[in-house]
Amino acid sequence: MPAEAAAVDTARAGTAPTDAPAATPAAVDPAAVDPAAVDPAAVELVARCDAELVAAQLATDPADRFLHAHLGALRLAGALLAAAGARPPRGRPRSAWDRLTAAVPECAPWAAFFTTGAPIRASLDAGVDSVDDALATTWVNATEDFRDEVCRRIGIDPYADLRSARAGMAWAS
């Protein structure tokens, strides 16, 4: 819990975490991947992240921007877990970020970064706290970078129109 408290204190202090991981070179060449081989659930989750990012970019309230970016990042974690074939855990519930670290260890730095958003989101949902523009911007930027990395890892062109990719996958099924 100390890390969660520090994240909330960081949000209250008006300073944004600056330790978002840098994007890494492509793990998979999207041009070499057969679109039919990409898990449709992963594509759908990336598309849902895109919608959250659009909402974050259009929002004027920093708290709304943060919340949409945070939800987008969670959708991306789900996309990676779906692509990796990770099954829901048995026993004690684990966060998406814990599951992602176990299933895709190369994404541990991203998971560590986004884990710090959970207590901030909880305090925003409870109406207890607020975030400043710098924190919201950091979160949106990090989610955009993470999206690009997720797309490369699962074999989706990061710049592709996923609406047409989903339509094309329907034909391939």
C-alpha cells in the first residue's frame, strides 16, 4: 500500500510521475502477421482503447482525461493477455497489471507505471481527489505509447484503422 499512497500524494501535490517506460522496438512485424491469426478479442480491446483515448483527448477536465487514459491502458493490458492466451486466475483476484507481468514479463515496466494509477482512479471515483493537467497529460501520453507497443507485440499495425481491421477479420472467420 505505500506505493499506492505515494501515487495519491503525487497526484495531490500536482506533480506527474515521469517514469513511464519508453517504447521498445517492434516485437512482431505487423506486415508479417496474417490478420486472421490475430486474436479478435485483442483487436476489439485495442479498438476500445482507441475510443477511450479519443474521449481523453476531447475531455477538458483533467480528471476525465486521466480516467479515460487509465481505462484505455486497462483495455490494452486485456488485449495483451488475450493475445497471450492468459486465462483468468484462480483463487485470489489479481490486478490486470499483476497478470500482465506474469504473462508478458517484458511489459513489467509498463505494468509498474500503470499500477500507480489505480489508487488515483479510486480516489477520483470516490470524489475525494482531483488531478492536475500535467498528470492527465502524462497518463494520456503514456497510454498512447503503450498502445503502439501493444499493437506491435500482437501484430497489429499501430496506424491501421481498426474498424476496417475488425471488418476484415469478420471475413476471415
